[in-house]
Amino acid sequence: MIKKFKSNYHLLNFNSAHPLWLNAILKTDAIERVSYTLLNRLQTTVEPEILFAIFYQEVSQYLPICNVEFVTNRIELKLLIQDRGGYCISQRLAINNKSLGCFKCYFTDKPTLAQVKLLKKLAKILSYPLNNAMQYQQVKHMALTDNLTGLANRNQFEATFQGLVSNNNEKQTSFSLLVIDLDGFKRINDQFGHQTGDLVLCSFAKILLACCREQDKVFRFGGDEFTILLNDTKIDSVPKIAQRISTLMNTCQFLTKFGLSCSIGSALYQRYDESKQLFGRADEALYRAKGKGKNCLEMSPCCQVI
């Protein structure tokens, strides 16, 4: 009798009150089946959000769950399918005694003991791909982010540039690139040390972020060289941004005591520009600004604009 039903275990729904739910052989086979499916699907992605979507899609076939959450010090993931149920099962996820975070699963109805045990086993399966995804995201973040200022770095510039090209070509608009150098920064390092220089760079990075909109992107290319991609901008908006940067620098007590200023070169994106061409024109404008005595904005002349 057991063999007859065992061959059809995949037809059983763990939400049902079928008496064979308590059969140890069937339960083991079902867990193995779900585990195999989860591992195969979860190992194909490195995005924690997608992992949770896959986990819910598979596990909800067997358990009456409506929401799953995962919280750590670094990330907070929530997949709200419907209103939270009245019953929450929490479990700490860990790999080799290393805590990954707290996993919570909300049930629409009060879960049975068997359902709770199944959830805990399946949640452990989630730990391994989730750990890999978190490590991947951390390495990716380090590769694309400046460690000192927290700004995007040069590695992220090309991808952002291509995204703006596609977006602005579709909307028939344009965008601008600003290349910025701190005037006299080398003197700060020589007189006050590199730690003070690092504080200056961090303060200046905050000023640039404060001057930009949410759709703009600020980069640190290295040393005291920064760039900004201003999305959907016109020529007359660039001087306003430059003036805003200068004003904030003059009101920052930490920077004013060093007598720092900045030189800015800008260029407007033109049809069929590559990133090197756009950067080259902005960089040439920057050198003209430095040649004029620094602490000013120079704009590259534009030709045909999209």
C-alpha cells in the first residue's frame, strides 16, 4: 500500500489533511524533491531578491505562506505577496556557525508541526545560495564603489554612460558630463598629511552629492578627480550646478579653512558620442579652466545635439 502511494507522492499537497502526510517515507521523498528543485533553481542567480521570489514560488506549493522576509545588518529583503498572516515562523540562517541573518515566514493559517519542520529544513537549503549571493553582491559593490568616499568609481562609469545614452536617445534629450578637480589639493596632503586629505575628499564628495538630483550620478575617478553625469540636462543648467558646488564649498567650514576651490570642465553629449569622446571634451575644458586661474567653469562648445 505504501509503495502504491509512494509512486504518486508528487500529487500530494502538504496543505491537505491527507493521512499519508504523516508517513515518514513519503515526507522524506517530498523534502528531497523540493530540495532538489530549490537547489537547481537557486544556484542560477546571484540576486538576493530573485532568490526570495524563487523560494516563495517553490515552497508556496507545499506550505500556506503569504510572505517571507530576511533581515541582516546590511540588507533587508521583503516579498509581500498578500497581507501578512497571523502566524510567523522565525529562524536564524547560518553557514558554518556564521550568522547570515534572520529569516521570517508568515502563514495564512496556523501551521502544523509537520509544516514548521518542513519550512525549517527548506530554509536551511536557502542559506547556501543566499550566502553566495550576499558575498557576490559585496564583491560587486567593492569593485564598483570608491572605498574612501562611497561614490561610484571609474569601473561603473561606462555602464552608467551607456544607460544614459539609451535613455536619452529614446526621449530625444541630452545629458552632460562634468569633470572636476580640487584646486591645490596636493598642498593639503603635503602640509597636513593624507588623513586630512582623505577627510577633505569625503567632505567634497558629500557636497557633490548634495548638489545633484536623484537621477544624476557622481563618480570619483581617483585622487582629487571627480566626475558627474547630469541626466536630462540643458546647456544653461550646467552653470547653475557649478555655482551650487562653489556656494556649498564656501559655506563648508572644514573646507574653507584650507582655502580650497575647484575647477570644472563640462561637455554636452552629442549624437554618436563614445564615452572617451565626451570625457575628452570635458577634460579639455577643465584644463582651460585651470589655465584661466582655476576656481571656474569652462564649457566645451557643442555641435549637433540629439
